[in-house]
Amino acid sequence: IPGAVAAATRSRPFGGRTAFQPAIVTFDATRALLLCRTAGARSELFGSRTEDGGRHWSAPMPVGLPNSGSGIAALRLAQGRLLLAFNDTTTGRDNLRLAVSDDEGRTWRRGPTVVREADAEFSYPFLLQTDDDRIHLAFTWKREAIRHVEFSPSWLEASLTGGAP
């Protein structure tokens, strides 16, 4: 945006170096959700919220999904629902799954598993929704290539309800 100025604010939602590889989704100009993996023995995803544009963050809380020490991707879809790509396990990266939240990340429903293979690695997801409403997921496939999956919001909804799109 020409002429736009952004102010950088230094804050530590988790109080230091206990969490990393954040995925941030914004709800409006001041409210956002930060999801991330943690350092140490906790094999789960944590979330923190801001109501003041990132100046202050809530205490980190588990979001009810596992994490195997791997990166995640989160996206606020055009319809308002949150979409998460993550490894649905506490060990390894042998699957990549989607989850959705209809309440700004307070609760999550597991969606379809995009890929699963024993002893393989599927990691570092990235999510994007394009102007035509299509959702794109890119991820590292077996540390050999980047894979791309494209789907519609209707496919996602059908996969959550058990129906076929």
C-alpha cells in the first residue's frame, strides 16, 4: 500500500524462547491468534491471543491438537473459518492433516488427512486462498520435493461432514 507505515512492536507472547515457528491469523485490526510449536517435551500446539494489535498477548494455552516438533500453517478463509495444516501426531511427520475452527481457534475439528505414509516425512506446510476462492496447500514431500494440493471450500466442508463434494 503506497504511503503505508507499519509500526514494529517487540513482544514475546510466550515470555521468551519457549515457542517458535508461529502461524498468525488476524481477525481485525487489533485481534489475532498466534499458533505455534513449543520447545521442550510438550508435544502439542499452543495458542496465544492479542486484542491490542500485538502489544500484549494472552498466556499460551494448549489448543487440543498434537505437535511432533514440526512447523504448521494457519489461514483465515474468506468465509471466516480458520484452517490449519499440521502433522497429527506427537512423533514424526508421517502425515499431514487439516483442521478447522469455527470459533476463532478456541476449538478445532480434525479434517481430512492430505497425505500419510509410514516412515515418510511431510512437513513445512503453507496455506493460501486465492481470489477464485480456491485453497492451496504446499508442503515438503519426503524431503525430496515440494507438493501442491488445491481444493475448494466446498470440498473441505464435505470432508468435514463425511459427504462427497
